[in-house]
Amino acid sequence: MKKFLLSALFVSLFSPHLFSKTLTLERLIDYSMEHSTAVKKSKAQMELARTQHNESAAARLGSIDLVGSYTHYNLPRTLAPLTPASILSDPEGVPTTTNLFATGIMYTVPLFTGFAQTRQVEMDAIATELAKSKLFLTKEQLAYNVASLYLSILALQEMLSAQHDHVIALKKLTEVIKKEVSLGKKAQIDLLKAENDLYGNLSYEEVLKGNIAMTKASLASLVGLERIEKIAPIRVSVKRPDYSIDRLLKDADSLKRVRIAALNVKKADKGVQKSRASRYPQVSMSAYYGYNYGENDTSNKYPDDFNSQENWQIGLNAKWTLFDFGKNNAVTQKAKIAKMQAEFDRNQTLLDLRKSLVEAYEKMKQSYANYRGSVKQYALAKESEQIERVRYKSSVSTINDLLYASSQAHIARAKLIESKYNYQKEKFYMDYLLERGVK
């Protein structure tokens, strides 16, 4: 399931004859990676996590704000705080107003938050890594689902071909019996039984056609196409599976699903550290530069004059919570419990992975055994059918014996087809567990 080069992908996928061409599994997987709603949603989650990380990092630098205000007082106010000496020099000439306007620019920045902001940035960075890993797993899941439906269609098409061959054989047999009935060599009941079997198989042929159409519709919906007409066959090689579960688990740390569990533990640990931030002093700085404006009130010796006064200041603010009645202890305890849950989830992830690998391996072995058995069964059933056909022509056996042998040979062929593609599905599932589906 290797991806094509991106340039070739766009040329082929956006061709106006896309739907009429024979589609390969690789082509469908590549197309789904660009158009699947699940992948788009996962990409949006990754972008959201990245944006949140950028927001947390930017918050450490503070903010610059344009500010303005208007205040009406019942008593006159000076435009800015003045020292007594400034007032005594000209008491009646000091600008005062009851309608005070102010405009300016303010810069506020946290200097020390008990490492809360630092931990938040680190948590958001981990969240971004989590989103990337989840996107990868979403693509893996999508690739497996596409491959599974693709194999189902191939299996149904091959079974339909086998069913069609079986119907043709039954039609020929019916025609032969019909001629022999007209010649008095066979009984009318033989013809009725042959026709009954023929119509039953014709009906099942239509069922297979319907199943193929429905499965193609499901695949088209999953991939993001309107319809799928033809798909290319793939070579299925059935070999005895040979995996070492212990060896695979040793390399499990490199798997995204295990890494996600580990990142959740790491993120929870940062949450514990962040919860202790309120135990430290909180220090911030603010700086302001601006002007105050106002029209002199009637008590001033220069009434109705509109004045302005420059005003700037820099300040530090500190707060240290000495006692909060156990609130911070509760917050820290919640964070510790969240970390414990993340550790439990990580351990369970490894256990679930071992279980899934064992199940996948055993199912592969079962599928392999079923395939080998089906090969032998089909060979024996085909040989039995040939023998019964000769015996029936020689009037040694009945039509029931021939129809039964023919039916068993057809069933054995269908089981052979099904077991072959089931084996390949299990192989794809193992690739999905080992995260080898998307290259």
C-alpha cells in the first residue's frame, strides 16, 4: 500500500475519466487520504492543537492594548495627580474638570506565574504531538478499512464469476436432460430437479451482483468518490504466517498508539506540576503611557479651556496566596489522579496490543489452515463431481447424486475464494496493528 508521487496522484485522480478507469487499491487509499472526512477532521484537530500551543506561547509575552475612558465626577478633578508644591504655585490655574477623558497605550506582562505558563506551553506542545500521532492512526485505520472493502469486492466478484460458471454448467445439464427426457431416456422428475436447482442458483447470482454494488457504494463513500465502476485485482500470496509476538512487543514503543499513551502520561505529569503553581508568588508588570483631557470647570480662573496632561507609569504587582482552605491541594490531587489514570491507560494499551497481536496472528493461522483445507476440498469435490457426472450419464446414479456433487464442488470453490481473501484481510489487519499500512 505504498503511496504514489503527489504529482502523479493529482494528474490521475482529477482526470475527467476517473470513474470510468480501473482503480487500484493504492490509488483509492491515496485518494481517501486527501478527501476522507475522518482525515480532514483529524487534520483540523492537529491544527487546533498547534494553534493552542502558539496561543500559550504568545501569552507569556503579555499584551499591548490601546485604552480609553470617560468619567464624569460630581466634584472637579485634576487631569493628573499633582504634588502640593505644584498646586500651591497657582491654585486657581491648575486644570480641573468634572468630565475626564483618557487615552493611552498599556503593556501588561506576567513575569512569574509559578511556572504555570511554562507548564501550559509544554502541555500544549505535547497535545500537538498527540494530535499528529492520532492523525497517523486515523490514516492507518482508513487505509485498512479501504483495503478490507476492496478485498470484499474482489472476493464477491470472483465468487460471482464462479457462480456464473456454475449456472452455465447447470444450464447445459438441463438442456441435456431435456433432450434425454424427450427421447424417453430420463424421467421428467430429473428435469424438474435440475431446473429447480438452476433457478435457485440464478437467484443467488443476482444476490451476489447486489452485494457487489452495495460494497462498491460503501467503498466509494468511505473514499470520497461518487461511484466506483472497476477495480484492479491484486495478487494474493498465501504463506504460512511466521510472527514472534514477543519480538513485536519489544518494538512496541515505536508504535503511535503506544506513544500516544506515553504522551498522555507525560502531559498528565505536566498537569501535576502546573497545579502547584499557586503555591508560588504571582508577579506581573504593567506599563502605561497616555494623556488625560478635560475642559476647565467654572471654579478655575480659566473656565472652558480644554487641557491635556501627559501621564505614564510603570508598576509591578505581586500576589502570594498564603492559605486557600485546601483548594490548591484538591487541584493537585485531581491532577495526580489524572496522571494515575493515564498510567493505567498506558499499561492497558500494551496489554490490549498483545491481545490484538495474538488474535491477529491466530486468525492468520486459521485463515491459512482454512485455505489449505479448501484447496484440498475443492480438488476432491471437483473429482467427485466428474465421477457423478459419468455415473449419471451411465444411469448408475440419480440426478440427486449429480446435483449434490455439483453443489458441493461449487461450495468448495466459494470457500476457497473466501478463505484466500480472508487470509489477505488478516494480513492487512496485522499490518494495521503494526502501523505498516500507510507508507
